[in-house]
Amino acid sequence: MSLTEPRRAVISSYTEWDPLEEVVVGRLDGGVFPTWQPSMAAVMPPGVPGLLRYRGGQNLPGEHLGIACRELDDFADMLAREGIEVRRPAVVDHSAEFATPHWRTSGGLYAAMPRDLLLVAGTTIVEAPMSWRCRYHEVHAYRELIKSYFQAGAGWLQAPQPLLTDELFRAEHDHESADYAITEFEPVFDAADFLRFGHDIVAQQSHVTNAFGIRWLDWALGDEFQVHRITVNDPHAMHIDATLAALAPGVLLVNPERYIHNDLFKDWKIIEAPEPTLPAEWPMYFCSPWVSMNVLSLDERTVVVERQEKPLIDVLTRAGFDCFPVDFRHVYSFGGSFHCVTADMRRAGGPETYLT
Ligand code: DAV
């Protein structure tokens, strides 16, 4: 390579839909139940808080987890067969207890959901300051990958390390109230509360992402990006990607229970996601069945969808998309689907303006 030839950025991803070339796919191996903290009450399915009060740090249910790990591996293999470069986090011990001077946790969680932790904005990778104490060291499983991306030319930012002391959490949070379970004590966010639309990034405030965190990210990304906060109707908000999915320039899949019209999308075609098909008795530990719409776009025509979400497959097919069916219900149980378990590192295409 000559010195004058611009180096192809090893990380470059500006949208949710440009042709996918390289992706990190998470791992559930060694996953443990999160250690309870009161701010989780606002986002957990009914019945789960009681379970977490005594299972924090203990292994996730083995048989179900084993099937979910196979589903994840099969999904990763499918992406590789499509010619996409797939990277995986390291297998690390999530069961180790840890503490700061202010608090302790019975263990970590898993390295299954890189979307929660890593935000790729163009050629920069941002490590999110997550508000669940058990996730404080989750980035360790990704550090070899991040270092190698940096060595190859990527930008690398870590948000200010949060204290996660009691001041961050609302002591008396009533989870039916309009308040969030976290305060504005310090910047925190999960990367999954953001969606990328070229120069514009759309964010939701949630029970894991505060306005301070959104402001920090907007500042840290500089003039190339503008972060817009939108309002949704989701009393249990945690992660925007079961509420909105950007499928192509001008096409947005929305959760009809949560989406509130926003002028940012006034010229966009809005497709309402049909009801999820998951049976009521299916175990869901950390999220709602609306992860049915947590799809991954391979390009602006092709979408990976859970095989049993037939109504969604029909809606997307009628809208002109090719759906790639993949079995993923056991992964759902542990908190997410195709968008959550991935962090796209490289998509073709550069920065454009899609929102006016
Ligand atoms: O339950 O709708 C799903 C996203 C979790 N990472 C929910 C949130």
C-alpha cells in the first residue's frame, strides 16, 4: 500500500441496512443470571425480579441455553456462508463476583448482546457506559477484537466510566410511572438505544439510557453525527430495536404499540410489525416477545427473521423484502434477537443524509 492511497477503514458502518460485510456475533456460553438491582424492575417480564433476587450469578438454565448457543452458532455459520466476515467475542468467566468501592455483584451476565455495548458510528467504535452493575466488565470479552480493530485503523472511544452508585437509581421508582428508573447523576447508556441513519443517529431515553448519556454521545461523535432523541410509548423502555427497525432508506418497521409519529420520518414508509407469535408459556427472562421485530438487515432488500414469525415474514415479503428465516426462539429467552446479538463492524456505503 502506498502512503498516499487511502486505507480502507476496517470498521465502517453508517446505517442499519447497507450491505453487511463484517459483523460481531455474541456468545451465550457461560452466561449467568444478572444480579438484581432495583432499576431492573421497570424492564423485566413479570415474575423475573423474584427469580433474580436469589439466582444472580448462577448459570442460565443449561438445556435451554445449550440449544440457544447452537442457534447462535448456526446463525453465525449462515452469515459466513453469505460471504460475511463473522467475529466472535472471547469465552470468559461470567460467574466471577466483583466489586467497586461502592457496590458488589454476584457475577456478570454474558457476551451475547454486543449491540447493547458497542456502538459503531462510521469508523469509530464506542464502548457504552451501561447502567446494570453486573455488566460493568462485559467489554472484557470484546477487548481483543477492539484492540485489533484499533490497530487496523478504527477509532476507539470509551465513555466516562460511571460510578453506578445509588445516586444513579431512583430509590422509589414506581414502574408504572412516567419516570425512568435511572436519574441524571452521570452519563449512562446502552448502545442498543441508538439507531444509525448516516449522519443522523436516533436515540430513545430509557430505563438504561439517560439524557446525560445521549448528550455525551452527541458531543463525543463530533460534527459528523447528530443525535436526535425521539419519544416512544414504552413504559418499559430498554433498547430501541424492538420498537423501530430501519430496513432501507425510507422504510421503517415499527412496533405499533410503541411508535409515536415523528417528523424525522415524515417522508418514510412506515410498516407496522404484526403481533409476535411466541406462545405465552415460552420462557422469557429479560425482554418481551416483541424481539420478533429485532431483525438484522443483510442489505436493503434482505432481512433475517425468526423462522416462526410467519405474519412478519408475510408483511415484509409483501413490502418487497427477501426474508431469511432462521431458528432463534431459544435465544429470545435470554434477551434479544438478531439485531441485539450482533454489532455490524463493516457495511458498504458511506455517510449520507437520510433524515431531513
Ligand atoms: O423487550 O422490547 C427488546 C430488546 C432487548 N435487547 C423489549 C426490548
